[in-house]
Amino acid sequence: MKLNTIKQITRIVVGFGATSITSQIIKNNVVPGSLFQRITVTTAMIAAGGLLGETLGAYTDDKIDEISNIVADAQTQGSSNV
């Protein structure tokens, strides 16, 4: 499987998780009263979930790159010791 495919799958899974967690935290802790508050809270919830998803996506991309580099280095060292 290509590295970019792994990154995209990971971003999707992490993004859904981040959005779900953010939504549940806000729903359990914020009680909007007026229509205006419901609109603004919902909009902020979507934005916060998106921001968290993007931030975590960048983080997981970095970690996948680190793991890939470690594996590539190990393979290089293993082949040079033969």
C-alpha cells in the first residue's frame, strides 16, 4: 500500500474521531438558548472539529513519515550488513 494512501486513510479516520469527540464535548457542556446561539454553537462546533481534524491529520502524517524513515533505515542497514 502506498504511503499517501495510508496517510489519507489515517486522516479520514482521525478526522471523523476528532469531529465526533468535539461534537460530544460541546453537546454535553453547552446549552444554547436562542436560535442565534444554536446557529453560532453549531457553526463553532463544525469549525472546531475541522480544525482539530486538520491538526491531528498533520500530526499523524509526521508520525507516519517518521515510521517510514525508521523502516527504510533499518532495511538499508540490514542490507549493508549482509
